[in-house]
Amino acid sequence: MMIFFIVGLIVHVVFFLSIFDIYFTSPLVHGMTPQRVPLAPPAKRLVLFVADGLRADSLFKPDDNGTGRAPYLRGVIAERGTWGVSHTRVPTESRPGHVALIAGFYEDVSAVAKGWKENPVEFDSVFNESRHTWCWGSPDILPMFAKGATGDHVYTYTYPSEREDFASTDASRLDTWVFDEVKDFLNVAKSNETLLNMLHEEQNVFFLHLLGIDTNGHAHRPMSKEYLENIGLVDSGVAEIVSVMDDFYGHDGKTAYIFTSDHGMTNWGSHGAGHPSETLTPLIAWGAGVQTADIAPLMASLIGIPFPVNSVGVLPLNYLNNSQHFKAESIYANAIQILEQFRVRYNQVVRFSFITPRPLTDSKQMDFVRNARNLIQKGQFDEAVSIRYCKDLIDQAMEGLSYYHTYDRLFLGSSVVLGFIGWTSYVVLFILKTHWFIGKKKNNRGQNKCHFLLGQIFLCIGLLVALFLMVQSSPWTYYIYCLLPVAVWFSVMREFETLASLVRSVPSLPLSKCFGYFLLVTFGIELLVVSFFYRAMLTLGLVVLGLWPVLSGLYIKAKVRSLSWMLSCLFLAVFPLLPVVGREPDLFICQVIFDTLFLSFFTLLGHFYHKHFGMMQVVLCAYILTSTHSSLQLKQGLPLFNQLVSWLTLVSSFLIPLLSSTRLFHRLLSILMSLVCVYLLLSTGYEALFPPVLSWLMFAWINIEQETMNTQGSSNRTEHIALCKGYLSSTDFAENIDIAKIRQLRLDDIRRSYFFVFFIIIAFFGCGNIASINSFDPASVYCFLTVFNPFIMGGLLMWKVLIPFVIVMCTFESIQVSTQLSSRSLFLVVLVISDLMALHFFFLVKDHGSWLDIGTSISHYVIVMSMTIFLMLLSVMTHILTSKRILIGWKRKMHFR
């Protein structure tokens, strides 16, 4: 069995990683020749201002008095510059936003695994192509562009990361620091001959990263006084820097300026998703040679440096304020730069002459290039001709890049789907063989011979597949995706005796009942799949589940337990109907209503192991939550006492359950009290009520499953005696299940397994916690820290998501104990259900349409596959939480029992 779970874990890891080779491979190619405009550029230097987290409407919209919040920038728009609204893509985070601005492409999704800080794949950028670049700003953004630069010509000046404090009394000081440093830098340069000479060279870039607006938006919301005043501070700072810069260069008119933002922000102070408030950002350009354009190609054209070789941005000709000849050379260089990427990708993929179709043939390439080049040399190149030739060339090259980027998708996707189906089939056969005793016959000589012949056949198939991949020089991961189905199907075919036994036993099976369960499970799985797109489907599912005692007849025999089950289902059904994000913090709900319902719930239960300590802990955590947010609103920072209590509560939540009794209800109550205190500290609104209501339903589930077993045991005297009244109250997690009492699987166990999967999905999406991670609302972690740290903050938010998971997992462990069924039996059924859901989402992964749709589709598949993998590992943790106990003796020695 251990081998089975290890192999299962490996198989699911392979299936999980496959989408990154099938759907989301790196768009970057390397080895291109840099392209540049051969004519003299209109500007010698470029100054780039990026106001992190600035929304377009916050800058352009007048205030209540009808005056602009940024008078200098509005003057630039009216008198000497151009402006517009730029559109960012999901995820609207700082790193991908800056990569798109400075490198000209939308970066790899693998960057999220490194907290948007490291470069998963090295890339070219405007900074790298410049002669010198000087950067001032956040330590989270600047180093990634210096790290990827060749040579030593990108210089960064950053403030300490401790300054990025959401509890700071004035986060705009981050922007003041940048402006002051730039002015000091230019003053020092006047007396430093070496630096002065460097600054007067051409093709220089100055980058000012302004983080204050983003920090104030997270801490106080974008409609706050702090956020709006910070915009005014940035406006005056930009005006001062422009004045100082022009004075430094003697007003030579050769400086180009660009002001923009990497992403916006929602009204509740978060970003990361695709709401217009997050994706619409301001763009203002002025100075030498500017009207405006796609930012990366624009910056390269203005100061005459090569286009970043990975850029897929297209330079709009009508936005360049220069001659027709300069526009012709610019769009021509832009087209050749994108064509170079296609040629490299083409050479990487195409290895055989029979590979067709080819969206852009070599002859067609040369026709475009030759015609465009001849017209430029003859001086006949105007805007219409540039659109006809170079724009067509860019479109064809982009089509070719897309085609060869996805060339292996059908082949790899078919292999993975074949492996998926084979693995699910094998698990079903494994369940039938080990838990229904079908096909358990001793091997004879004939069977051994058949197995040997079967092994030879599949070995030949595997060798042919490997030879095919070797001839194509395929990556090593392709061997895994293509050979795994061969091994899986070999295992399936080896169980032909189990299949034969199943066929022979069909006449003796209750076919109508089996067919009914099949339809119900199919409907249930489809409902869960649809619930990923429409959370209200979870409400429908809970309502249907609430009627189960009535439909099954349990209500007549156990009215109180059935009523508790129905009420808890209805109360929990409310949460999927509530908004996911967009709520303002409501600490009244977190404190008063939470305390009342939580403590009333346990009063009704009547189980008070460590009652007083648990009550005091909940009340203390509610106080800490209210006190912390009150202190932050008064700009007094995070109190040290509150921070210490919060971290101690988090750490103790793993230890306190291990000190309590291992009796079923006592241990579950101890686990719940510890976890919900941590959850309360991580809450900002109605979600604080979610764990108590979920726990109510979980306790009702345990009780009603006991009643179900008692009902079934009325016809089986042995089980009925074992599950008599009061059995659950005396059940001990620490005691191993008596092997003699372990029974075979029944059809009713499929229902139990489905309930478990349904409750896992409810725990995940019930109150929209996963959306708060994607949107990153730091207010949830203010009780623990306020200084920006993506790994610690992300870890705390992830634990908030996992707490309902743990509650459901511990309940499932209780169900296994109370129904006298080994954990592996129910878990195998769960594995089949989750794999069938994962196969749905594998087909639903998108790489086209809006980036919100693409991100949502990959998130769904990742969630389901992670659930399958994670449940294997989480079961070990919950087993420790429920069955292990720390005993403290008189000699202060601790040991596990």
C-alpha cells in the first residue's frame, strides 16, 4: 500500500507539472540579433517614472473641488505632452507589471513561485540595452533588472526593506526618499568628473520607482486622504525632478520623460486580479521625440538603443514625433526584431521537412523584408506602406511564434489524458481487488506466462516511443509524459483477472442501485466542476445535502441529529452567496457576532474540555484583532504586545491539541478551538464566522454517520453492538482499529467519500479565501506583521486557507474511525472522484482570450491537482493532530503516546 501511495504521488506530480510544458511554456527565446534604428535618435536620455499602484482614474479625475490632484502632470497633458490609459494584464502585481514596461513582454507564470523577485528565465530589457541606467526605489523591484543585465552598467540605489511598512505613519516618505536621492546624485555628479562624463553620454536611462502610493493604498485604501495626498506629492516631486534634470543638462531639449504605473488597485486596497481598477493605469509622455507608444519599443526608439530582443510590442508610427524616414526605419527595425524571434523559435522546433503547415515560410519572409528595405532606400516609405509591409510582417511573425510555441500541445496533451484515464482505471481495479475481494485468485503458470508476454509487448511499445522522442531530440520531460501512460496501462492490463471477475459478477450485483449511484456521483462531480465557475452552485449542493436525511429515511429515526444536519447545511449555504472580495473590514462582526455564535455553539454541544481556557483565548484574540486595527487607523503602528500574542497563538495552535485527551470529541474540540483563534486573527469581516458554522456541520456529519451505521447495523448484530449508543463518546483516536472489525467497502462509502470532497471544496471556496490571496489584501495579516514580506504574508494567508481544510480532514479521520473502515479504503474512492474532476479541468485550461480567463483556468486545474496531492500529505498531519499526545511527566520529560 505504501508503494501504491508513493507511485500515486509521483503520477499526480507529473500530471500537475504537465500543463506547464503543454500550456504555459516560456514565451522567451534566446540567440536573436539585436535590432536598432540606424538614424540619429531624437533624445539622448530617458527618465522613467513608475508610480506603483496608481489607478488611472485617481490621477485623471478631478477632486471634489473640481481641481486636479496632479496640476503639473495635467499641465504637461494640456501643453506639451500626450497621455492615455494603458492596460495591464493579470496578474496585476509589481514584478510582471515592471517586466512588461521595461522588457516588453508578459513574463513567465513560473515567476510566481519565486515571489516575483527572481528571474526564472533571463531576459533582455531597455536597461540592459542602454549605455548606463541609474535606478532608485524599492529593493523588491530594482535588483531583478540589474541581475539580468550584461556587464556593469545598471546601478541601483534602494532603501532598506524595513521602510515598506503598511503601518507607517507616512508611507509617502518612500517617494520623498527617491526624489531626494536623485537630486543629491545630480549635485554630487557636478563635482565628480568621471560620473559627469558618464551622465553626458547618450543612451542613458534614469528610473524612479515610487512605492508610496501603493503602500498607502494597501494600508488606507485608494479613496483615503493618504493615498490622494501621496499623488499630489508625487506630482510635485516629478515637477522638481524635471526642473533639476533640465537645469543639469542646460535645457538642451534632448531628454524624454515617461510617467506611468505598473498596476492599479481595487477600492478595498488590493491588486492581483483583473478588475478594471487594477488593470487601467495612466500613461503620460513628454519631451524629446515623444507623442507616445508601446512603452518598451518607444523608450528604445527615443534614445536610439536596440529593441529588447524579447519584446513583442509594436511601435505605432503615428505616435512618434519625427520624420517619415525615421518612422520607416523604426517600424522596419521593430519588424525585423520580432522576425528574429520567429526564426529562432522555428529552428528550435522544426527538425523534419514533413512538419506542416508553416505559417511564415522563408520565401515569404524575404519578400516582406526585401520590399520594405527597397522602399526605404528609395525614399518612398510612407506610413501606408509601413502598415502594408512591416505590420503584415509582424503579424505573420507573431502568428508563427504562436504556432510553433504550441506545436507539441496535441501530442503531449493526448499522452497525459491517456495516462489520466489509465491511472483512474487502475485505482478502480485496485479498489475492486483489495476491498471487494474480486479477482483474488492465486497466480498459475498460465497467468505468469501471460504477464511475461504482456510485459514484452509493452516494453516494445515503450522502446518505440523513446526512439521516436530521441530522434526528435525532445526534452527529457517529454519522455516522462509519454512513457508514463505505457507503464500505467501495463499495470491496468495485468489486472485482466479482476476485470474478468467483475464481468462474471455483474448478474449478482444490484444493478439498479449501482446505476443510481453512478448517476448521483456523476451529477455531483459535474456540480462541483460548475461550482468553480459559479460559487452559488455550492449553495445548491448544500441545500440538496441538507435534504439527505429526509430522502434516506434517517429523519424518522433520528430527528434531532437530522435537524442539526439540515440547519447547519442551510447556515453554511449562505457563505457562497456572499461577495468574495470588495468588502471593507468589519471588526464588529469579527468580535461580537463571532464570540456569540462560537461560544453558543459549544454551549449547545455540551463538550467543555479546557472550556475556560478556550473561551479566554477566543475573547483575547478578538480583542487583539480590534486593538490592532484601531492602532493602525490612529497611525500608532502595530503594538508589540499584540504582535507577540498573535505569533504565540499561531505557534501554540500546533501544540495545544497534542496536550488534550485523544477521545474523539475532546480532541476535535481542542483542535477546533486552537485553529479558529488563528483564523480570527487573520480575518477582516464575515469570514470569521465560517469556521464555527463549518465545524457545526462537521460535528453533525459525525453524529449522523453514526446513526447511519446504527441503522445498517440493525441487520448485523456484530456491528450494531460495536456501534451502540455512546460509542463515539468513548472512541479513542490513539487506539488502532481492530482488524477483525474492518469491513468491506459498501456503495454507501462512495457517498461518504463524495461528501468529503464536497466539504473540501466548500472549505476552499466557501468564503472566497482563495480570491483574497490572488488579490493580496495585507489587512488580513496586520496582527502578525505590517512590514512587506511576500513570503511570510503569503504563508499566513495560505494557512488561513488551509485551516478549514484541516477541520474537514480531522472530521474525515473521525468518520473513518467511527465507521470501522480503514483510512485507505475511503481515501481511494476520494482519489477517483478528485481525479475525474482534474480531468475535466485539464480540458478546460485556456491559453487564449483575456488573461483573467487564462489565469482562472490554470488556477482551477492547479487547485484540483494540488488538492489530490495535498490530501495525501495532509492526512499525515491530521493523523498526528488527532491521535498523538504529548505527556508531561513530573520530571518534565515530554514524549509522544
